[in-house]
Amino acid sequence: MPTAPPPPAPTLLPADVPRSIGRQGFLRLAGAYWNCARKWQVRVAVLLLVVLTVAQVALAIWVSYWNRDLFDALEARSLTELLRLTAVFALIFALTMGVTALHLHVKRWIQLDWRRWLTALLLDHWLARGHLYRLQLAAGDHDNPDGRIAEDIRIATEVAVALAHSLLFSLLILGSFVDILLSVSGSAPLPGTSIAVPGYLVVAAFLYAGIGSALGLLLGRPLIRSTNRLQTVEANLRFGLAQAREHAEPITLLRGEPRARSEASRLFDDVGQGWNRQTLAYLGIVSFSTGYGTLLPVFPILIAAPQYIAGAMSLGLLMQAAQAFQRLTSALSWPIDNLGELARWRASADRITSLHADMLALERVEAERGTDRPLLTPTISTHPDFELRGLALTTPGGEPLLEHLDLRVRRGERILICGDPAVTVSLFKAVAGLWPWGSGEILLPPGREPMFVPQHPFLPAGSLRAVLSYPQPPERYSTAALHRALECTGLAWLAPRLDEHEDWSRELPMRTQQRLGLARVFLQQPAWIFMQEATDAFTPKEEVDTLELLRHELPAATLLNISRRGRQNHFYDRRLVLERRHESRDASGTAADTSAEA
């Protein structure tokens, strides 16, 4: 009889987990910033920005009346009035410069402070509780989280503040110059009738801006989708090139440059396609906007000129009406003028909120242990031993790797774990909290954090002192302690280079990098050590010598060492062999080979 397919493994981020994305999600993030710990500083800055915007509008109104007086003085050929208006303009000029400079400073402070707060918020979620790793395994729209945090937050915050300011400015201009245009435009009859239209310039401005906005929005609708697509492929290109840089050595050793070049070309072709789509989207809106802007200064003069010619309007009133018409239509045309920025902001805001929502959803799922969507998560035990109870591991697709493993490790024991690499590596990741696919219990001993030593240690760029101390600050350890750690791993020759800054992952061969990873163990002296093939690059004698020195320097430390070699020697108390079987036996024997078998 055919066997039933295995049940699907619990997903990190099921599709039915609610997410808050889009504009609503971003507005919630904005509201959280408004109510953050330094909320009064933020609120005062926003209030000051609003006051300065009102001052900008007041200066614009003042300039409108000044222009009317100027053209009336020119029409009257009054030199005295011209000199007075020159002095008034000097005051307007000085105030405009001061208000603009202060406004720019406050606006940029808000942009940077909001970006700093939002960056810290996302980093707190991303760089905590294994999310840096787990998010890669979760479903959802959160590709390139580093690019979203570094670039999309910058775009979203800067553009949001700039758009909010320009919108407020346009609304204030709208209210102010409608009143001015009503007072100067008078009334005019409809062509071919005796029906007078009061404030006809206001009606004309609304019609001009309304028709322009409708056509602009229609022509610019494809721009949002094309901009979002372009930002995604741009991020993919940056990630692909960064990945080639990070793996330069293996690419070069395998002569993989043509393949890397081909992949980079493919990514750039995607950028080219996205760019061309955006160009087509821009083509219609830019062409229309150019014609719209070219006609704007001329149109109000043409429709108001009959009143000036008839003597019902002075030259000053004509020019003030034309300027007020331009101001009013510009304010009404805010959606058209900012369509590109709105599209750019929308794309970045969506990318930020989807990343934030998926991280929150991941945290909610992690908190749902015991529900119908359990996740395998290590917990802190109440007793001093390390335990695995009924541990079962599966692949992300649900295929069984390990079933019913029970293991208790007491303080000071040294255990060699070998067998199927897929099982042993998954066990290492599960104990570290990186492999959620499975069931059972992983009970970590209370007290000091266990130290996990992977096969390829992370060597951050910086001084060798900082590399050895990672993740602790370098000032935590004395130079003598650092020298001793290097000496224990046969790296005493690196001691003079403690304060040199290099990219050590490129500077040093893999065997030396593994020795540096073990030097951290000697330096930080953890009580519980979990190693994953961390000595497999050593010769057999080097491995035995290192393990013996580890026992001498840390006699009370517990070691669980995953190794592909599987050599049993006097250093280990037990050996645990893990294979892909349906059932696992209790591995509690001493100085014996113990297998997890069916």
C-alpha cells in the first residue's frame, strides 16, 4: 500500500498570520514615533515646522501685495513709491532668508531623527532572537532587509516629511490665495450671454487645476507599479554584487568569474527592464506636466487682460491676479507635481511596513507554542543539565531527519556527535534556536549563556582585538588574556597584530580562522560549548592537542562537539551517532558508542 505523505512542517510565517502593511501600517509607525520616549522634543519640532510653514505663506502673501504695489507704482511712474517699495523688499528678502534657513534646519532634523528612530526599531527586531537568520526561512515580502533598513527607511522618512510640508504649504496657499483672487478678479460674463460669473478667475483656476490633475493622475497611474518594481530589482543588484564581493575567494578559486559576471548581467538586465518601464510611465506624465507648466504663467493674463484693457483693473491688480492664479493652481496641482515622489515614497513605505509586519508576525508565531502551529524553540531548564526530550527534527518540507531522541548531558561531560551531516547540523542549529522545524523539548541549563562555535567563524572587519572579543566589547578583556587565548590555539604569532585593522576573513586561511574561533572559547571561557565541525580543518594531532588543552584550561566546561570524522578517543566520555532513522535511543552511556537507530 502507498504510504501517506509526511505532514507539512510548521512554517515560520504562515499565510494566514495577519500583517499590517501599506499606508495604514506606515501611518501606525509614524504614530509610534509621535508617541516615542522623546515625544515632546518631536512634537515641539513638528510644531515649529508648522509655524515656520505658516510664516513662509505669510511672506508669500506679503510678496503678492508688494508686487501689486510695485506695478501700480511703475504704471504711475512714482519714483518715491518705488524707493519705499525697494526698502520694504529688503526687509521681505531678509525675513525670507532667515525663515527658509531655520525651516530647512528643523525639517532636516525631523527627517534624520525619524530615520534614526525607525532604523533602531527595525534593527531591534531584526538583530534579536535569531531573526537575522530565521527571517530568511520565513515566507513573505521581506527580501533584502538590509537594503530596506538602510535605503528604504531613508527614502520613506525624508520624502514623507517633505511631502507633508509641501502639502501643508499648498493647503495654506490655497486658502489664502482663493481669498486674494476673489477680491481682485471681480466678475465677467459668460461668452455669448449676459450672465455674470463672480470670481471667475477662481472658477477658471479650479477648472484648470482639476482637468490637469485628472489627466495627470490618469497618465501617472503606471508610475507607482514601475517604481516599486525598479526599487526591488535595484536592491537585488546591490545584494548580488555584495554577495560576489563577500565570496570573492571561493569564486576565484573555482574560476567562477564568468558565472558571477553572467549573474550580474542578468540582474542588471532586470534593472534595465525596470528602468524602461519607469521611463514609459514617466513619458506621459512628464510631457503633460511640461505643457501644463508652460501654459500656467500665460493663461491667467490672457483671461484677465480684457478687464485691464477695459480699465476695470489696474496693472498692479492684473499682475497680482495672475500671480494669485499661479499660486492657486500650483497648490491645486500638488498631486501632479508630487506624483513621482508619492510613488517613490509609497514603494519604500510598503517595503518597510512589510518587513516590519513580517518580523512582528514571526514573533507572534514564535509565541504560539502549544497551539496548532508549534515551533521548536529552546527553553531554559530549572535544573543544571542540558536535556533533549523526545526531540524530532524535520526538513522545512516535512521529511523526517530525527525522531524520539532523548539525551541528558551533565556539567563537565564531553560528547562527540557524528553521523549524517544533515541530522547533526540540524541538531546544532536547533539547539542554537535557528532550526524551528520539529517537536519535543530542548532544555538549556540556567545561568551562563552557552557558546556556539560554527564551522566558519564570523570575523568582523576591524582590529584583531575586536575579532577575538566578539561579540563582547574589546575593552572587556586584557591584553594578557588575549595573548593567552592566541597561545592556546597556536596563534601566538598573531599577538603583535592585535591592534591592526584588516578584513581578517580574507587575510587568514580557513584553518587559522577556525583557530581564531576556538581562541574565543579560551578567552571567554563559557561553561557550555557547542561546536559544529570547528576542528575539521585541523590535522588529527592538532585536533587532539587542541581538545586536550581545552580540557586543561576549562576543566569544568561541558563540550558537545559535532564532527564528520567521528574519531573516538580518550578525550570524550561518550559518542553519539545520529542517522536518519525512525526512532532514537537514549544516549546516556559512558565511554560507549551510542547510535540513534530505528
